[in-house]
Amino acid sequence: MENTFREFIFTKPNQMLKTTIINKLLYVSCFFVFFFSENINAQITINQLSIGFSQACAGDAFNSYDVTFNFSPEANLVSTNQFIIELSDASGSFASPTVVYTSAAGSVTTSPATLSFSLPTTTAGEAYKLRIKSTAPAATSSNSVAFAAYYKIQDSPFSINNLVATATFCAGGSYLLTIDNPGTGTNDSPLQYPSLTYNWYKETSPTTSVFVAAGSSLSVNVEGIYYVETNYGSCTSNSFSNRVTVNEETLTGGSNITSSQGNPFCASAGATTLSATAGNSYQWYKDGLEISGATNQTYDTNESGVYSVTINFGGCEETASIDLQTEQFTSSIDVSDIANIEQGETLLVTVTTSTTNPEYKWYLNGTMIPGADQNSYGVTEIGDYKVEVTQTSGCVITNEYLFVVDNKFPDVANIPNLISPNGDGINDTWILPQAYVSGTNTEVVVMSSIGEIVLKTNDYQNNWPVNPINFTNINPVYYYIITTQDNRIKKGSITIVK
């Protein structure tokens, strides 16, 4: 009896404790089963998107599109739910979709709902599709109907072949049409956008054309009018080129060169552009010599000369030329390249010109002479002279004339043995015959009576004595030795008198 009581005391409470724990575990398990069961049942259904467009032609000016969808039941949406719009690839595949819109958490709670999205700038194709997904609970709609979609990243006219109007190819050859990059002027070349593709067309009438080929260039061997458009599929755009009329060339020497400023042209207004007849390739020459790197249809120059260009038409070549002249006016000067004057003499130099409103500038030894701005100038000094005469109206042109003024070398017969350097302008210097003066390479040596050399030169200017003579004696005597280029020698004395 005692043992039975002890067993009851120590055994029953443990069994009661175990029973309580098991009951609690069963309750918690049932709660979680119910909770998960409720979550499993909390689903929504999203119907197919309704799109209000048959094609999406986006660009800088417009890129916003609406879609509408229904979902149910609204009560099953979790407060953190987001709706996501996905865009397929150009073939309609969602293997790697692009997210184009994501709503804020809990922002869309009622059905039907309308959302807006924008196209990526790389969009280009005819069979895109859309679908919409939710995050809480997770659900995905069926795919939308297919539609064309393009983002027109370039939507303005552009040039091909530098805007040539006509081009030629030889029989059996071809002419290459290419999109300019960057083109001319403000041309917005579509080649700046690597994702773009292009379609070439040939006109069949003023209002119709046929597709020829795709690509950034087109080799043409059939006469016609050609142009290219950026490929935006069924979307219309302003991204198209100029028209080029391509003809088959029969070589008759008809190729020519034109000058943008005319011929003659005004060099002071800047370079003129020489343009050749359109061909496949070019090589320019000036005065018969090849101009390195001058291989374009045009060549810019500000120099006159005979310019020619060899034009390859694709299987045959032709050469054109132009004798390019700069605008000129007539003028002349009444002095020879070398003029001589005596000491104290004035030489009047005059410029005659046909231009109106001329401007004159005179220079001595590279320095502008102040106040010398008339067509005549009285020269009193030896030196290197230059005069510029400029046409100041219309085409600004300058002609210049260079001349040298030196001391005169009088044609005396004998070597004088007496001079009087007293400043009276008569017999002031020792004047030698022209055979011994400057330009003959004759050595002239003058020595004093004690053998001191006072002059030694191979370019005698008939100007000794340069410095005043010190008359310590009544009439000092000097001695000279003249040695010609062929070693003929003349010797003698010079008496100096006041």
C-alpha cells in the first residue's frame, strides 16, 4: 500500500506534464497549418494586358505608353505588393525580359488599373510583347499581343557622299554610296549611334521606291536615284538621306573641276574649294606634282596654280584640270632692282596702279618709314627698300616691290692721287674706276706714310676717307695697293689736301 501511494505521488504528475506539453504542441501545429493553408489560398489572377496602341514609335519628343489590366480578387493583395511591367525581346521572347516599369509598394490596390511605361533607347523590332507581374502574392499575366516598337534615337535628315547630286560609274563597274560621318555642316550622322541599321531604296517614280539592300553603304551598278533611311520598321521618321542620281559613265572627257569662289578667286577671303566630278576615288595634283593625302572629291587651296585630279569611276579613270588664278590688279614701279645715288642726291620712286583707293606702305631695311603713305617717295639713303600697294575695296590684294639703293660708282678712267675731303661735295672721297669697286672682289689697301693700314676691303664703296683726316702735316700722303681678282696689282700714292 505504501509502495502504491509512493508510485502515485511520483508518477502521475509527470504524466500530466507530458499530456499538457503534447496538447500545446498540437495546438501550435494546427495554427501554422491553418496559416500556411490560408497563404496558399491567397492568390490573385492577372488578366492579359490591354494596350492602347498598335505600334510604339518613341523618341526624344515622346516616350510614354499606357497599359490596362484586371486582377482579382483585390482583397488578396498584400500591402507590400508591386506590379512590374516586362518587355520581351524583339522576337517576343521573355527568356531575358526587360523591366520597363515597377510600381511603388502598395500603390495599386484596385482593379482595373492603368500604368505607364517608357521604351529603352535600344528598342527596335516588329514583334515585341508585354506582360505584368505581381510580387505579393506572385502572379504573372499572359503575354500581350505583339506590336512594333522603335526608339528613334536619331530622327533628322542626314547626308550621303557629301551631298553630291549626281555620281557616275563605268560600264562593268560600280559606285559606292556611303553615309557621311559626321557629314557636312550640321549634319547629324546616324552612324554616331551603333545600334541603328539602315535600308537603301531606289526610286521608281517621283512618289514611289523599292527596297534595294540593308547596310551603311551600297554599291550601285544600275543607273537610278538612290537614298537611304534609318531602319525604324513600320514607324515613320525624318531620318533619311539626300537623293543621289547615279549614271553609267561613257568617258568623253566631260569631267571638270569647279572653284567655289570662281576663277580667278580672292585669296584674302580664304581658301577656295575645288570640286571634282563625282566618282569612286580621287587623287589631286598641283603643277603636275601629286598632293599627298589629297584623295577626296574636294580640295581646299588659297594658292594659284594648275590643279588636276584623276577620278576613278570604278573600272575606268578620267582626268580633269583647272588653271586656278588669284585676283590681281595692275601696278608698276619706275625704278630698277638696283639703283644708285650720290651723296646728297634724292631719287624719286613712283608706283603706278590701276586699283581704286589704294594704300601705300614704304619700308627701309625692313622698317616701315613713318609718313611714307603716298604713291611716291624721295629716297635719300642707301639701303634695302620695299613698297606695298594694297587694293582696299572688294578683294583685298597686296603687290610689293623690292629694290636696293646704293652709292653711285662713277665711271672714272684713272685712279686719283689727290682728294680734298672738306665737305664741299667735290672730290671729297677717293673715287676708283668701276673695275675696282664693290662687286668686283678687288682688294683695296690704303696705308699711312708710316705703314699703318687705314683701309683694307674687298668691297670698296668709294667712300674713303670715312672719318676726318688729322692734318698734322700740311698735305699728308697715303699709299695704296689694289689687287684685282686675277692678281693684277696697282700701286700708288694719295695726297690729301684741304
